[in-house]
Amino acid sequence: MSAFKEGDPTTLNRLYGRSQGKPLRAAQQELVDKLLPQISVPSEGPVTSEALFGFERPLHFEIGFGGGEHLAERADMLPDHGFIGAEPFVNGVAQALTHVRDRTLANVRIHHGDALEVLRRVPDGALTMLYLLHPDPWPKNKHAKRRMMNDGPVRMIADKLKPGGEFRFGTDHPVYLRHALMVMRRFADQFEWIVDGPRSWQNRPSGWPETRYEHKARTVYGHEVWYFRFRRTEG
């Protein structure tokens, strides 16, 4: 597939980036082999709270959860809500499974693979919240089509969120920041920016747990981090 093919992640139908880093430790591999099948998102059918948890409850979705710190913390904060996390990097999946085991989180379901494959199967208007935190920025112009913040994915996010539902986006990459805000301007009819001055995007809001990528960006690389909240409108 050419790197210059037109489109975005909803049309490229391909995952870019690493799928595995260091070999998993024996304990991590055991979690992937035994715990992951128990809490995996089913491979077919609608992805609903009833299908995943047996009854209706507010449903959250995290695209690319990294090591699962944010996913686990939010699930621990809101035990009556259901959480779906999707991540193609098996080392991150193993770390998330460790959090699920250690915190005894019964309200988490995990997909090891492409988040959009699962998000497509979520009924429109079913999600209460969706998180996209520190995605790969793909900073080169020729790779911009690989960014999750593009028209196709954002349109899908708008479809899946219920009116009043919230989309949270965070990044420490200035190129990605400018690109993302340009994209969101095209969805002004679908999203209201929840903002009250610069502090709204310069400080992590309450109830927004820090990820390890965010911590590393700030403490190791000295990057500024930006936080954005968008509310799904009735339109």
C-alpha cells in the first residue's frame, strides 16, 4: 500500500506502528493467554453494554490505551459504568491486564487490535464518553492520513456518542495539536468545545488520570501538554 494513498484511518484499513516491543514476561504472557480471552470484546455482533456486561450501563471507549493506566483509573472511579479499551500493542495490553487483575475490575473489556473495528460495531448514540489520549502524532505531512484525528474517525466518534456525551483528546505534540483543532473546526455542528479560557486546555481537568506517556512527555522531555473536552451536541 502506498504511503501517499488518499484517505484516513477509516479508509486505509491498516494499522501502522509497532505491535510488540520487548518479549513478554511469563506472568504477562499468562495474562494474555488466560485473562484476555475472558474479557475480550466479542469478535462479532453489536458492541453494547448489555452484550458486554449483561445489563444497560453508561459505556466508555478508549482508543489506544497505551499501558492502561487511564483506563483502569477511570474504571475504578466509575464501577457502575462499562469501559472498552482498544490497543494494538501487545505489551500495552499485558500492562492493562495487570491493572485489571490487581484492581479486580469487572467493568473493563479489552480489544487487542484496531479500535475502529470495534467502534464501527457500537450502535450510534450508545457511548457516554470516548477518550483519545496522546495518539501517535505521525508528524510528517505525508503520514497525516494515519492520524486518528481526521474527518473519518471524528465523524464516527460523533455518530457513536449520545447527545451530551463527551470526547476527550490530549496531546503533547504541537503539529498534531494544530491538525486536530483544524479537524474539529469542521465538526462545529456536532461538537461543542467545553472551554473557559486557556486554563481549560493547559491544565488536566478533574477526573482525567495521568497516563505514563503524558508523565514522560512532561517530566523527561519537558513538553507542554494540552487537554481538550468536546460535548456532543443535539444536532
